[in-house]
Amino acid sequence: MRGSDFAELKAFVAVVERASFARAAEFLGLSPSALSQTIRQLEARLGVRLLNRTTRSVAPTAAGAQLHERMAPLIRDMDEAVAQACAAASQTGGTLRINTLGMAVRQIIAPRLARFHRAHPDVVLDIVVDDALSDIVAGRFDAGIRVGGRLEKDMIAVRLTPDVKMIAVASPEYLAHKGTPRAPDDLHNHSCINWRLRADGSPYRWEFEKKGKRLEVSVAGILTTNQADLGAEAALQGLGILYAFDHDRIDDAIAQGRLVQVLADWSISRPGLFLYYPNRRHPRPALGAFIDCLLDRDMPAS
């Protein structure tokens, strides 16, 4: 394969995975016009149209989708092979891209930033806070951090925290006005703050269990979000009932009387936070060092 062939195919894969010439050009370090010319050259060389373009979107044709399916894993393997070769020849360094929940940033990552930097000054952390279930492979992240029950398939997972209890909460003002639910089915008569966590965009069905009886409830309300802080703020402002696993603000608000827990005997425990990465990849030295830091394995023995 000629170098120009590889560059064209890498550019094509970048456009498909980002669904945008502008984002792909930024990733590749090219101008949008240069990237467009590269794609036109590839289509001319192959004699087939690979992308359908409009002023608002770009998507692969049938031939383009087939080419992307075959080429994307090969491009990633080549990039990883080069990265591994460079890592083996030098100290831990480079950019480490992590896709994570906001609660993980507050609880685990932020308190350890300075310590990690002191130990690994050549590593640049690129932390993207994302409370939805983004595809870390398509997004070209080195790893993601999620609640354990919602990991993507074919991943190696490293537990970071113990299991966590889901808790349903609402403000005293809301409960005084709307009443207190006694069972999950009562939620159909309440305004609930919905989570949009699934990759397909559908809201999370609230899960409950009591004496071996497990329920999933579809709830409705005036707010749906994939951002944990916004959901907590909505509950504090009396906009409805929130079902949360991020206890940072919730526990403090309960202690202060600003939120009240409901349906406590129905609440379930969920797996805690896990860091995960594709099982076909060898973790980069920087990722291994980051995991050790999050687990405090880099701390001197007492």
C-alpha cells in the first residue's frame, strides 16, 4: 500500500466515525478543503462514491459503509502498533483520552490529578465528561469509566469503586404538593426526572426490587437529561422525583433536609464504577499508570 493510499483511507475512516468533515479535519490536522480533496481523490481512484454529503450531514453510501467496516479495524490496529512501538522506546508519555461520567471525575479523578502529573509529567490527560453511553472505540478514546452494569461489550473492565445504592429522592416542597409514592407504580402519578443514558437515545427505565420482586418502570416528567448535575439541581428545585446513583450532592442535600428519600425499601444496588477498554488492545503504559493512580496502587506502602 502506498503512503498516499493509507492517508486517503485513514481520512475516509475519520470522516465516517465523526460524521463531519470539520471534526475529522481537526482530528487529522488538515484543513476541511484539503480533507475534501483527499476524499475526492479516493473516490476517483476507486471509481465509486463513498460518502453522501449535504450542507448539514455526511454519511457513508452502501459501498462506503462496507469499506469502513473492513478498514476501520485495520486503521486502528496500525495506529495502535505505532503507538506501542513508540511507547516501548520511550518513557510513559503522550495523550491519554478518557471518556467518563461526571461522578467519576469528582470522586476519583480530580483528587488525584496533581499526584498523577507529578509522577508522569509527559502524559497529557484529555478527559471528556459524558454521562451518556458513548462508544469509546468510535470516539477513539483510550478508555471509558462507567457504572459496571452498563459497559460496552468485548471490554476489559477494572473495578474502581464498590457497588452503589440507587436512591429515589425529591424535595420536601414537591412531596408536600404531590404526595409521597409508596410503591414504584405510584410514580405514574408523579413528575419524574428522566435519564437518557442509552446509546439509542431512549430514556432509562427505573429498576426496583423488593423481596425478590423486580420491576422496571417507564416514568415521565418535565425534564429528561443525560447530565447528572442538572438532574440533581432539578430535584432540589422541586421539579420532580430523581432516581440517582451519584451520591455526591444527594447525600449532602438529604442531610440538610433539602431532599427526602422515597421508595427506600425498593431501591436496588448497582455495580460501582469501572474503567474499561477494548480487550483486543494492549493497554498503553500511560493507561496502566493512570489505572494504578486511580486505584492508589502508586502510593508508597505504609
